[in-house]
Amino acid sequence: MLEELKTLCQLSGVSSHEDDVRDYIRRQAEPYADSIRVDAMGNLIVFKKGAKSAPEHLMLAAHMDEVGLMVDRIHDDGTLGFQFVGGVNRAVVIGKKVYLGAKRIPAVVGMKPIHLTTAEERKKIPKTKDLYLDIGCSSKEEAEVLVELGDVGVFSDDVQEFGNGLLKAKAIDDRVGCAVLLDLLREALPMDVTFVFTVQEEVGTRGAFGAAFSVKPKVALVVEGTTAADLPELEGGEWVCRVGKGPVLPYMDGSTIYDRSLFLLLRELAEEHNIPWQTKQYISGGTDARTIQRSRSGVRVAGVAAAVRYLHAPSSVAAISDYEAMIQLGRRFIEAVAEEV
């Protein structure tokens, strides 16, 4: 299980360029699926029959895309201007390694050297327009041989286990959800389930809307990574949630109020099966749940997430035990929904 999560985190899949991730997931899913399709947006929709027939009842969703950047200027000196794709904290990217485009051209995120900045500038996070990508070229013509406008950049794919059961990697949000769905897909299911691996979540949950509209589920479980800020200088409520304390069961976030009965069901299942769980202490963010919930005549949605430290940064941190517990809870959730069908 863990090796698959590591593999998924190493793949490049900036929003709208999820091809490598989708191809990998498709190869893993095909031996277990009854049908697979890719819709116009690029969502991968995998249907698997279970013991009970309910083809449009339950959908599990996780997004394939990750944050990154996109080249929008090539300067005369050979450096590149860019825009971020998704919500990235500018303060943490300076000096970080990036790979650009299909050729994976190595680049470094740079800015004006500190000895040329004013005291006032040093107090502020630099704006995106003041950052650049250094690909080792000395002219615009030289750079144009290697990159094109619109090329996307992905952060370095180093993955490492460290500390007491922790994992460091880019794109844990939401390759952890993709890994959970793949693990559940391989099991014998008590009912029909549609597994949806969505695109462009990080830029406005764009893929999930079309997927939910075509799948037409009555119930959906969104499997995600969510912000943990469990740092010493913060108070308990500002932590949001804590790494290593079990799956996060949200009752509300910045864009969704989750189905109350499904939230209570997840909580009861966790307690019944001795699965540690927590909920958010700070309301923020949003997931594919918001567009799934609003599709067609409405969908009952629930969420389960891994607490991820340094979310949307070149290196995020999560607990391996939380990931394993998410698989257990997802399995119990499918069983409970099957009993109601």
C-alpha cells in the first residue's frame, strides 16, 4: 500500500496535465474494473460490480491533480516568468527545484538576491511577478529551444519516510486519496461502487462537476488531504487537525456543509471499529464535495481526509498510520451503505 502511495506522489500531474497519473491509475484499476472510461474533462471513471446491484448509488472520489506553475513569459536574459496553478504559498518556493514540461527541464525558482532588497522588501513575501525560473540559459533564444509558453512546472518528486512513521512528498494532496481508492477497488465489494479520479480540483473543483453529473450518485464519499497546522506556536483551534491522530471527518468546510447523517455514520463506524478519528477545529478550504453535492438534483456527500502538514508546498508531511486508517474506514463505510441499499 505504502509503495503505491509513494509512486503516485512521484508522478507529475499539475491541474489540466494529469495524464501520467491517470495512465498509472488506469493500469492498476483495469484488472479489477467492470468498466472504465475517461470523460471530456479527463476524469477517470471506474465502475466495479459488488454483491448488491446499485449502479448509480455510491461514488467515491479523489482528485489526481496537484498544484504547480505555468510558464507565461520568456525574458531576454533566458529566465522565465510564471503563474502558479492552484493555491501555492509563495514564501516556500524560493530556491526550490522544478521540472518543466514533457522534457522535464530542470529549473530553480529564483528572486532578487537579498543584498539588493530593501529593509521593507525583506518584511514581505515577494509577489509572483518578482519571482522567476532559472533554467541555466543566457538568452531568450536559448530558452525557447527548451521551453514554450504554457509549459507546466511540477515540484521535485523526492519522497522519503522519516521520523516516527511520517512521509514527506509533494502531492500528498490528493494522491493519498487516489491510493485509498485503488486499494478499495481491489477488494471484493458488498455493493456496486463507482470510483472517480477527478481533474482540476486545485483550480476550482472543475472536473468533479461533470463526473458527478454523468455518474448520478445518490451518495458520495470524497477522499482527500486536508490542512494540518499542528505547530508549537499555534493554539489548539488554529491547528485545524493533527498529523497522526487519525482520519479527519469534516462536518463543514469553506464550501460544503456535509450530510449530517453520513458524518455521524462515519464517526460511529470509526468508534465501533477502534479507528482513531478527528474533525476540523477551524473551518476553511474546500473540496470536490461542493460541486458533487450540487450536481443534478443534489447528492448526499461525506468526506474523509488525511491531515497533511505544509499542504500545497514542495514537500508536504503526513502520517502513514492515517493513510492506513482511511482505508479501513472507507471499507466500513461501503459496507454500511450497502446494508442500507
